[in-house]
Amino acid sequence: MNIAMTGATGYIGKHLSNYLTEKGGHRVIPLGRSMFREGMSGHLIQTLAHCDVIINLAGAPINKRWTPEHKQELFDSRIVVTHRIIRALNAVRTKPKLMISASAVGYYPAMAEVDEYTRTRGDGFLSDLCYAWEKEAKRCPEHTRLVITRFGVVLSPDGGAMQQMLRPLQATKIAAAIGPGTQPFPWIDMRDLCRAMEFFISHEETRGVYNLVAPQQISQYTFAREMAKAYHAWATVVVPQTVFRTLYGEAASFLTSGQRVRPTRLQEAGFHFAVPNVERLFKGTDHSTVRTLDLNRYMGLWYEIARYENRFERGLVDVTATYTLRPDGTIRVENRGCKRNSPYDICRTANGHAKIPDSSQPGKLKVSFFLNFYSDYYVLELDGENYNYALVGSSTDKYLWILSRTPQLPEDIKKKLVTAAERRGYDTNRLQWIEQF
């Protein structure tokens, strides 16, 4: 599908764009700020006329002091942008099938236990902002299915709130909770947010408001304590509210208060969270391997369908691996890949060998391409019936491959393996899909 997206260059937008293009096979069309200037409506209309889905993530950062000027920017970057999208949609002859418009759990009353069926909303600027944002989105043409997503705190180690919390922890080995520490902390893992967006696109029965938060209800202090355990901090301390009120003024309210938010409608729709609790968030990756492996059936030619980029394969396409079982029980490995160049391609081959050091764990192999320096080769998932596809990793999160006996893999099998990798805790946004000719 063609998916138009505002906020595509932001923290969430970058992750979501990669996810939808690499795993969903969609085409993402960024809607830059220039499209929403006065006099540019014609360009916006023309772009939306060729799109199946609109995802509206536009919005200035909320975690700054709310001066009158910044409040106006927060309003304009959300409500004005949404208004111009709706105006353009009304002018498009063939309407997009779906519009997903972001909002936030700040819509709800502070400290309340709520879900999508809660009718009351909170007091204050943040709630008013979310209400106006959603009200504008609800003017969406009736022929376009509308989904409004209320985000909790979106977590990923490579940016956003989690990176801001990790920096001082890693520098001081002390985790900090925002006072009083008892306030609820509604959150969602970035991978689940991306999966939920794909879920809305593929499930045409979904419409209306959905809370994008993990099912677990935790406090700010509990979250900080679990993060401290995971990153081996010496202690967890509570930073007084007055510190944040001094730094942020009125904006400190979104840090020092919270809502107990449940994703009721999302779960009712059949969505399953890969990261439902902080224990799973901080647990790390599951590197357990298949329990049985018939080496004779595993031998032969495998095509590389997707991988984590690594220095040995950087820029290579048409990548294959051929395994041959030797009489002594070791395995001959031949890796081949090409780089596209003009006037002709440059292909190269690397030869190595592999072994199974522990016969009780046949899915754990060791591979060497240089003397006796071995790397892990873990068969994580395998088509046990026909040995037609496999998910391969290592003892760390550095490597991940999807392999197939054929140059192309059916979409349903791709999704099955990506889901298996996500369930294990892998960041599947890092997967690169490899050209095979």
C-alpha cells in the first residue's frame, strides 16, 4: 500500500517507516512541513489522491517548558496540521481507505484507572490539546476508516524517553524516578507500537479509539527500579517534584502525574503484545535454539532473505550459503555475495568450516572463516517438516538472518519468522531485506 505519513522524520516516524517498508512491503510517502504551508494545498491533495493510508504523527515535542509560544506551537503542529489533512481529504475524489491519527493518554484524568470506554477526560492543557486534536481528526470523511491512537510513553533504547533515562544511569550507576514515584507510568515498547499500526492497516474491522500502552500497570518508581536492575545500577532514588517544576514549569505535570491506562479495545481486537511487561522489556533477547537438527537435511544451498547488517556482508546482494557435511562430521561452509556495479557486478566467495561442539545442543554451531577463531551460529527457528526456511542468530544480538531454500519467501512465512524474532526480543526494525535475482 501507499502510506502517507506526517512526522516521518521524527523518533516514532523513523521506526514506523522502516517497519512498514521493510516488513510490511508498503511504500511510505513522507508529508513534510512544506506541504502544510498556505498555498500548498494543491500539492497535498495530489499526494493524498494516490495513497491508501494516512498516518498522522505530526507534533512538536511535549517535553519542553510550556511558554505561551510553545503552547501555540504544540497546538499548530497538531490541530492545524490535522485540519489541513481533513480539508485535503474532502477535496480528494478517491478517498484513502484508512486514516490513523495519533493522540496521547494525556487525554485522560490524572491518577485515574481508565480504558477506551472511559467517557470523562482530564483537566489542564495536555488534556485540552488531545481533545482538540482528536476532535479535528473525527471530521475525517465517512468513506475513510478512522483510527485514533492514544500513545503512552514510547520506549526504545535508541532514543526518546528511555534514552534520556539511560544516559544519567549509565554515567552515575544510579537510576532516578520522578517524584513522588507512586504515579502510574503508562508505556509501550516501540516494537509493539509498530506492530499495532500494521495491525490496524490489515484489520479492516478496527476503527475508533485505541490505547497504545502495554497491559502492565506500574508506577514510575517500579519502572526505574526494574531499569536499575537491568543496567546494574547501584541504587534507585526519587528526584523531588520541585526539581522538575523548576525546570519545566507547568509542563512538569505530565511527568509528576499519570494515568492507569488499559489497552482494552486493542486486546479485544486480538492484538498480542510482544513486550507486555517491563520484565520482558529488560529481559533481553531469547537465544534458545531448536532442540533437534538433522544435519543431513540442513545441508545444501540457502538463500539469504534478510539480515542484520554486519561488516562482513555490508552492501552485498544475491547472498547464499552452501553447507556440505564432511566425513569427519564437520561442515564445509561457502558464503557467496555480490555488489552491484557498472558495467558488471563484483561477486566474492568466503570459505570456512563449522562444527557442533555439544551434541546435546545440535542447534548451536560454531563457524570459522579464519584459522580457529569461531563465531556462534544458532538455529533459532526451523521449518521442522521440510527444512525450507530458518531463523539464525548468535549468542548476542549482533547477528540475525532469515534463510530460505528458494530466492523468494512467501509473505506469510516472512511474517511468521519476523513475529518469532519479535517474540524473542529482537529489534526487527534492523532487518534488511536482501535482493535475490
